[in-house]
Amino acid sequence: MARNKEAVVLVIDVGPSMHSVLPEIEKVCSLLIQKKLIFSRYDEVGFVLFGTADTKNELTEEVGGYEHVTVLRNIKVVDEDLVDALQNLPRGNIPGDFLDAIVVGMDMLIKKFGQTNKGKKRLCLITNAISPIKDPFEGTKGDQVNTIATQMAAQGMKMDCVIVRMKQDLETNMRVMKENDVLLSVFSNKSSSKVVYVENPTSLLGALRTRNISPVTIYRGDFEISSQLKIKVWVYKKTSEEKFPTLKKYSEKAPPTDKFATHEIKVDYEYKSIEDPNKVVPPEQRIKGFRYGPQVVPISSAEWEAVKFNPEKSVKLLGFTDASNIMRHYYLKDVNIFIAEPGNKMAILALSALARAMKEMNKVAIVRCVWRQGQGNVVVGVLTPSVSDEDNTPDSFYFNILPFAEDVREFQFPSFSNLPSSMQPNEKQQEAADKLVQMLDLAPTGKQEILPPDFTTNPVLERYYRYLDLKSKHPDAAVPPLDETLRKITEPDVELLSRNKSIIEEFRRSFELKENPKLKKSTRRIMKERPSGSDGEGEEFDKDADAKAIDSIGYSSKDKVEKIGDINPVKDFEEMMSRRDNPRWISKAIQDMKNKTFDLVENSCEGDTYDKALECLVALRRGCILEQEPKQFNDFLCHLYKFCQEKDLRSFCQYLASHGMNLITKTEAPDSEIPEHEARSFMVKPEPDSQNVESEAKAEDDIMSIFLGGK
């Protein structure tokens, strides 16, 4: 077996208690073979079944015993026939003995590889472990398990134990189940074994390690705390996004008789001169450039190397800070793990002492990292201590990259708590929302998490692997429907929703939901309307641009509103206020709406534009409350009030009073300086009698002095 190749023996329980989950086990095991055909086509796999009516294994013939254990396939290189063999596993009728099956699997690996390839031999046990184990001829069951675990460690074998226990299994003999759990724990304590318990098909899909990824360090060197103190560390990736397999171009021009043809397509590029298209420009006459405004600035490779930052390979401590100062949303990219150099006792002690001190003081470390020599960039990250409670697991650190100033996106959104009381949920609505959240809790107290990240596979990748296998056998096969197990990952649980229909209905009734009116816009109306930002003067209607917007919701990036037009100023104002590509749109929208309202009032003829001016004021008031800009509206309303008094437009003030228009108060926006009783006194009163003109004018002046900052 090659150096990086793995040999796996699948040891599967097919006894009566496993019949209900065998279809899911067939899918998982088939997926393992499918992935090996893609990523590790030289790996070798064998199958051992236990709980079968028949007995077929070499140990039975050689020494006797090991009954009801069948070797379905000896250890061989993976091929497509393996997938077919796993599609219909035989159903046994005898309770299985997993210890006998483990010994048979170990015997297969020892006879195939002997003492070689340590660490590349693996057993995968899949059972519910609820059937009793036979008593050995000598000693106890515990002694037998100790002997097997010791031999497994000596041979350099690893074992993954996937214990599948559904709800019905938990009602069986608890004494036998606990005894088997104790026996399985011996394997994890005395050998390189891992025991995983799953309760549903979704977790089973991710419990079996289907792809063998060798650990590779991204850094080996000193963790420099100071010039006099350095700790030898190794850094590995803890999590890394699994990319979608890259599709490659394939050529059929290779001779069919050539078995070693790669069918790969090689692409060559030629650069030709603009002046002479027939002349090929050689590499030494080409130079790269960067856009800088309308021009292209050429930069030679020598200049580029000179301007590049070339730091030395190192990991240096910058300092410590409270863990509360590093927010979770600061983390960028993948997670790495820092461990002390294996075998270096002083490094292990130093790193462990540092991790425990930081954990006790609730501190994290900020470090500067250059993983390799010649790396073009420097990363600054945070080290979070991970203190282990297990004796055989050393303390370590998790490393996350932190953003620089250019990486942070400062989007300003108004706080829900600052909204007026009319826009906050009441007690009944809050209670309905609480019930909905509790009902959909994926990690309820006292129960296993429904979608644990460690056991939840990527449904997109899993479906791709299955379809690739189907396509290899049937080139014209259509894409099959989504598998039920994968559907549970991507869609809500139908049974859970049906059981809690009353809670969902209560939540729906507690909130008034309205359909977005933008979706009601017909094609004919879109084609007839002018762009929202148009003022109607000297502009040509662009039919093509509006045709592209027919199937879109709102405006495309090309048609974003940039000013308030005359046709529908309220709609344009709301569009501008909703833009988040630049913070300047909020202030621009408010200022433009002020100008539009002022123009409507100033240019009115016997009140013909009062209705439209009121609509603009209402929209402006609502927008200033949402964006926490009450002073902008209050100052403008005072200015408009004073203008109307001076220009003999008191009829507009009376019009506003009749419609209840007043200032934004503290109860509506915390940033407002206007108490509610003062806002009520601002309401414009009807035209006074001649004998009270002077007193009314004085009262108005007093009110205006309050809001305009007068004495």
C-alpha cells in the first residue's frame, strides 16, 4: 500500500434490531466508497457483516468460533462494484456480537499488511450495541476487550465506532446497553478509537468519516513572547471550508486504445500587438499595469517585488486583552489550532501554563503571524485558550484572524429600543414570539442537538457525489429528487411544524402582515412610468432600462433613486432612505425632502399643493423618527411655520393643525428635546380676533423662541 493510502474495513451489524436503519447505513457506506473513488481511488476497503445466519470468515476455519460473522468482501482497491454491493445488504436474523466481528476485521488487516503502514489501517464499526456479548472461555469480557485494544494499538490500527440508537432502542435492556458502553469506552481509552452515538439518520450521515484528510501544519516554529522567551509550536487548520469539486475540461481526441491517456486539455495564450495583430508579443516585452483613474499605470516585476511587503516568517505576541473586547463577529476565515511541539516537554508545559493563566484571568492574546517565508501579507489574530479536561489531550489555543480597519463594515442601523412605543411589540406579541423560538429550538435542554455541526454534512456536496455516481453508470440519467435525509437538513421539520401549528397561528395573528405593494406593479405600468429620479425636463424615456426592471423587485443598481422628483416625491424619498451603499443618502434624502416641501408651500396657488406638501411632511417625519434624526424635522417645521407667518400663508399652518401635524417628541425619539406638552402647544390655532392680535402674536413669538433657541 502506498504511503498516503488507507485501508478500511467496514464492520456492520445486520442483526434484527438493525433492520430499520440499514437503508440509511447503506447510503452512508456507499457515500464513503463514492468519495474514495473521487479523492482516494487507490484506497482499499473490505466488508465484514455480523448477525448473519451464515458464517464465513477465515478465523472460524482456523481456530473455530466467531459464528454469524461473514466477510462480504476481502480488502481490495475501491471500485464501482463496491457501491453496488452495498446497495442491498443482507438482513441477518441473529443478534450480533461486535467483539467477534472486530477481531475478524483486525485479522484481515494483519494478514494483509502485517506490522507495516501503521496509522493507515482503520476499522469502522456500525452497530446499536444492544445485544449481549458472549462470555469468553477464559477471564472476563473486560479482559477480552483489554487484550483486543492492546493488540489494536500495537498494530497501529484506528477504529471509529458509530453507535446508532433510535428511540425504540433506548427502551431495550438497559443493563446490556450500559455494559456494552463500558466495553466500547475501553477502546477509546487504550487505543486510537473514537466512539460516537447518533439518534437519527441525519446525524448518521455525518458520523462516519468518509474522507481521510491528513493533518498538515501551516506553521512550525517559535511562538515569540519576547526576545528571550520563545515556545516551539505547530499550527494546524481546525476548520476549513470544503470547496465544491472543480470540473475540468475533457477531450475525446485521445486514441481509444490508449489506456494511459489523461484526456486533459492544455490551454496556451498568445498576446498580439494592437498595431500589428499578426505579431506575437514575447513575455519580455509585456508588462502588467494597474488602473488609476482613467489611465493605466505600468509596473514592472522588479518594481512590484520592491514595493511588496516581505516579512520574516514568525509568530509574535503583541499583547493581551479581555476576552469581552473581541467580538465574535470579528472572526475572519478559517479557525486554526496552536499546539506545543509534540515530544517537547518544556514547550508543552509552557504553553499549558500560559493557556491556563489566560483562562483564569479571562484574557485572550493578540498575535502577529507570518506563516511562511516570502508570504505577501501579515495577519493579526486572537488566540483563545482551550484548556483540556482529559489526561491524554494537552492544552492548546484556537486562532482566529481579526479584521483591519479596511475589513470592517460599519453599517449604521437604528436600534429597536429607540423606536417609538407604537413600533415596539406589546406583551402578547412578545409572548407569541417567545413560544415560536422555544418551539423551534434545535438544542432543547436535556436532549441531543438536532443539527450538530460535527455530524451535519453539506447537503449540496452529498447530493453531488450521489449524482456523480449515478451519472457514471447512466450518462443520460436525470437529476433525482432530493433525498429525505438531506431534506431534513435543508428544510423545516414537517412533523414538528404540524404538531405546533397552534403556536405558529398565534404568532401570525399577533402581527399584521401586509404584502409588499411593489410586487403588485404590472408590466404595463412599469413600461409607462418614467425613472423615479426624473424631473421631466429634457430627458428621454429609456424603455430598455425599464424593461430590464420588469422581473426585479424595486430598482436595479442602474435605476437607483438619486434625487426626489416631482411625480412621486414620497416614493423617491423612501427609496433614498432605504439605500445602504453610502451613508450620505440619508442626509441627502432628508435635505431634498425639505426643499421639495418648502417649494410646494411657497409655490402654492390658493392651497392647490397643500395635500402634496402634507404627504411630504408626513413621510419626512416618519423617516426622521426611524433614522433618529428628530432635530432635523423639528427645526424644519419651526422654520416652515415662521415662513408661513411672515408670507401670509397662515392657511397652511391651519391646514397642518387640522391634520394633527406637530413636532417629534421624546416619547417618539429619545434624541428629541421636545416634551409632549410643548409639542401640543405648538399646534397652530385658528385666525385670532382683531382685539387679540397683539396677545396672540406675542404668544406665537414666545413659542417660536422656545424652538428656535431664542431668549
